[in-house]
Amino acid sequence: MVERPFSLTWGEFLALPRKTVQCDIHCVTTWSRLDNTFEGVPVQDLLQRAGVKKEAKYCLVVAEQGFTTNLPLSDLERPENLIALNWAGEPLTPEHGWPARLLVPHLYFWKSAKWVRGFELLDEDLPGFWEQNGYHMRGDPWKEERYGGRGLTQHEINKFRNASKKHGVGI
């Protein structure tokens, strides 16, 4: 779903231009943390480098140990979104996603996946890890989009995984 798929070494990634974002974060468990400062690589820069095709409407964010989360492309490509490397002027700690986590501050924080490895751009919305287990497919805190209903059965999860395999990694 991209014109120019690419991979980067860690050194190449660290050499990319960075941006600082000030934002509030909101957890699905009802806590919020105000006035955070994150620094990282703008997601928009990565998407532009890849040349997103018009058919791409969604992203499955791929992280360590098989963790995934889904996002509409319209939520992913916002200017405040980063692959964050630092918080409050310090490198992220391992429990908060070191070395890199996605930052999507306008959605619940589970959408800001820790330990990000890549993006898989899709033409259909496929549920990520938490979405397969009953969390909302989008996660807008201002609309209280916490839970989306029942979790998926193993059969349904396998169906989504098989559908995802046809798309391949986009970035």
C-alpha cells in the first residue's frame, strides 16, 4: 500500500529530523497526565517517504513480541504524531516503550504502541491486540470509546491474521 517501501537501521532512524510535541495523554483506565513533552521522528515524514497509495485507509502498527494496534490512516497522519524517543527531555525507559514508541496523543494511550517496529498499511481495518480483546477499534477519549463490545474468538482472530498476510509490511 506504499509506492516506496523502506527499512531503516537504528542509526539511520536516529539521524532523521526530530520534532517536539507538548500534549496530554489519556489512559483507557481513566487517568490522564497533562503537559507532557515528547521528542521524536514525525510520523508524517515516514509516511511521505514511503509514498502512501490512495487505497491505504488504515494502519496496523507492529511492535515487539507480536503486539499490534490498529489506526485509521486519518488518525495516524496527524502532525502531532511521533515515533517518540524521549519524554520530558530524557530517553524513554523500557517500561514506557524504549527505545521507541508511537505517540498518537488525541486517542487513548493504548493506541500509542510501545516498542514499535513498523507500520503495515491496509485497505481495511484489522483489529490489533487490544481490539481483539474487546477494546474499541478507534479509542477517542472525548467520545469515551473505551470498549467495543465482546472480544474476538480465536477463529475470528485467525481470520484477521490471514487477511493481514495478504498486505505485507508497508514501512
